[in-house]
Amino acid sequence: MTKLFHVSDVHFGAEDPAAIAWFSERVAAEKPDAVIMTGDLTMRATKSEFEDGGAWLAALGVPVTLEVGNHDIPYYWDPIRRLFSPYSRYAAVERMIERPLDVAGITVVPLKTTARAQWRWNWSKGKVSSGSLRRALAIIAAAPRDHLIFVAGHHPLIEGPVKGTARTRNGDTALAALARAGAHAVLSGHVHDPFDIPVARDDWQIRLIGAGTLSKRTRHSPPAFNEIRVNPDRTFETLVRTLSDEPKHRISETTAAMPSPRT
């Protein structure tokens, strides 16, 4: 069995020390094959927050891929940095950002869902650009045909079963394109509550899997991360791991991956 830990929204600067220590302990004890971090590593995108978050991820000692969240871009009150050098503070995590992973028959594909500016007031919401989608589709096309394809981005592509919203522009279009390309799941964060739901697009079922938060900014769930278990027969399931009296519970059916439509 292959085990992936899916974590999101740690928000260094507003992190929960007990929760991040607990996650580190679980990684050390259980040795997952990889950690997928779907954004908002920091709270205000400061250099010190990236250094603290990068040191934490590096110390896990397993392969890590990191997506950029809306909190990982300088805020509106620093418009020059946000528009012209939004990624200048990433040195501590640069090697992890949007890093494709190949792990035991699984290809993890990064998908950028943030934008430094948008034609709407709330820039914290998601956006999938044509370039970001094109890069993700190219990685999928190059992946071995028998691999499971897990796409990782910060914002849910469509609205899910939780109260938090992403309102991701071009999200449904991207979801349909990823389904046509044969992606099996899209992993995300942003809403701070976990979920795993199947969605049908073009006669293809794709799973949308959201992780909770390890920050103090919890919403309707205690601090949590996802454990994704992938079996040799290509079935996979999601378990939510919580820092609570209910430490682990399944939120998905064990689902077999469909034959890939990729040609």
C-alpha cells in the first residue's frame, strides 16, 4: 500500500504549534511515501514565515511538493511586491514549489490556482489560467499510462460540500479538461475543512479531495490532514486524521481507478 499525507493551510505566522508537531510526529512514525502540501504555508508571505515553514517541511524527511496559496503572495497593502515580485521570498521553499512527483505508480501534478491580480475585489479566490492548465495537462500527457493521476492545487475547482468558498474562475473548465486527460483526483485546501466527493465530467469520474488546516484558523473541523491510501489494485480512499478525540475517520468509499482515457 502507498500512503500519501495531504496537508494544507498551515499558515506559519498563525500556525497551531501542537498541530504541526503532531503532524511531524505522524510523518516520523508512519513514514508516508510523500507529503502533498496544497498551499497557504504562510499567513502573510513574509521571509521569516517561509523560512519557518520551509524548515518544517524539509525536516519531514520525505518527498514534498508544495503549491502556492493566496496567503503565500504579498497582501494588497504591498502592491508593488505583489504585482512585480510576488515570489521573491520563496528561497527557503523554492525546490518544493510546484514540484511534480512520481511515487509508486502515482503522478502528482501541480496546478497553480492563484493570481497576483484579478478583475474582481476579492483576489483571495481561485483562478486557473490557460498557461497553468496547459502545463498540468502536459505533465499528465507525459506520465506513464498506468499511473494514477493526482492533481494538486490550492483552491477547489468547484464549490464543494463545505461552507467555505473558492469561487475559482475557469475552475469547471479546468476540471473538465483534467477529466478528459484522465486525472483521477484533484487535491486542494483553502476552505479549511476536509472533504472527498466524486464528480462526473464527460463520462469520467474524478474525485475532489480537500484537506483541513493545521493553523489556529479552524472553521468547522479540528486541526486535520488527509491520509490517502492507494492499494496495489489501484483502489484508493481518504481518511481524515484529526487532532481530537476522533483521531481518524474515513470520508470516502474505496474507489477503483477507471481505465485511463489518455492516448
